[in-house]
Amino acid sequence: MSTKRILLITIFSLLLIVIAIGVMLLTSSMRRESTAIALPETPLIAERPGGTTHDALSRVEANRETIQDILSTLTRPQVYTRNVTVESFWEDGSATFDIDVSVIYPLTSIQITPPIGPERRIIITPDAVYIWEQGDQSVHISVPGAVGAGQLPDDEWQMLLTFESVDMLDKNDIVDAGYIEFEGQLCFFVVHRSPLLGNLRTYYISLELGLVIAAWEYDESGELIYAMSASEALIGETLPGSFVLPDGTEVS
């Protein structure tokens, strides 16, 4: 075989190797980027639903640069009730918590049904937290403790990821944001990476109500570790007896 032919074969082989490596790197990169969560394409400009009062948001561009300013204008209903489902996942299992929430601002009543054990009741006021389990006659009373930046005490007791914490983030930690229709509601979505743990969090926040209606958290390996979903909020309503202690005292 001639030297020229050997040289051509060698060059051709090297080109094939380079192409194969390039394809492998591209595929690996795409896989890493899509492992954590896949979001549907969403328009960045949208009309707010009719009947809302936030005229400044009627036409505004929502993206990773503007989402913090937009979320800072949202307010929650003063009186409402809804059901929240929170799921926690770990390597060998999972747990699901069913949570009924009633709010008469600034009071919050929480009724938690865990996967195992008795139902737990919690009433949170600006000055006190009342905790007891089903069948108890006595109540443990404490003061609302310090919680994480941007986290509200009643949200912590509900095991919620709340959008208020997004306001504290560095913009570089926000991966994506915009508008999307989710579960029949026009929502903001926010995807951000936790600066402490590196976990990827996704929120869906109702434009109409300013409430998180769904959230997910994935660890660094792309495994789902937390999921939250909420039923439709009933505005102006609370569950009967939500703010009554076991001895019949009504918290106000």
C-alpha cells in the first residue's frame, strides 16, 4: 500500500473520530440541559384576565430580567380556603401530605393529614402559633419563629415553596421566567437554581390570585424531591371551625 494512500486513510479515520466525539459531546450537553425539567414554549407578552386590578401588568414583558419586579406587585386574597397536596421524595420512598388551608388575613388555619399518624391542626397569628393533634384537649402555644429569607411563617408550616423568596435571588440564579396557561389559569412561571444546594425549583403563580398553584424541586442529579399542587381557591370562604381551639375558644 502506498504512503499516500495510508496518509489519506489516516486522515479520514481521524475525521471520523472527531465527528463522533463532537456528536457525543453535543448529545451529552443536550441531555444534561433537559434532564432537570422541560418547560413548554410560552409567549412573553399576554393580556391579564378580565376583572383584575393590576393595570400596570396588563401588558408587560415577563422574563428572567423582569420577573422579580413583577412578582413584588402581587398580593394574595385576604380571605380564602383551598386544599394543597405536598409530596416529598427520597431514594427509597415518598410521602404525601394533604393540607386544608383557610385564611382570614392575618390569621391562617392549617389542617395536615400525614401519610402516617394523627391529623395535625395549626393556627397561626402574628403573635402566636397554636398546635395540636386530633383528639388532643391541650394546645401547644409558641411564637412564630424566624424562617428563611422571603419565607412567610404560615407558608413554612404548609411546607410550601413560595414566590416571595424569588425576590431575594441573584438574577443569575433565575434560569427562565414568563407567562403560561397552567391548569386553566394564566400564570407566571419561574425556574431558578437554589444558590445553596444547586437544586432546580419551578413555580407556577396565578396572576389573578398571587398564589403558587404548583411547584417542583429537583436535586442536582435531576431527581424530583418535592412536588406541590393546589386546588382552586375559594375566595371569601373558610372551612367551618377553622379557627376554633379544642376547648371551643375562637382565635381572632
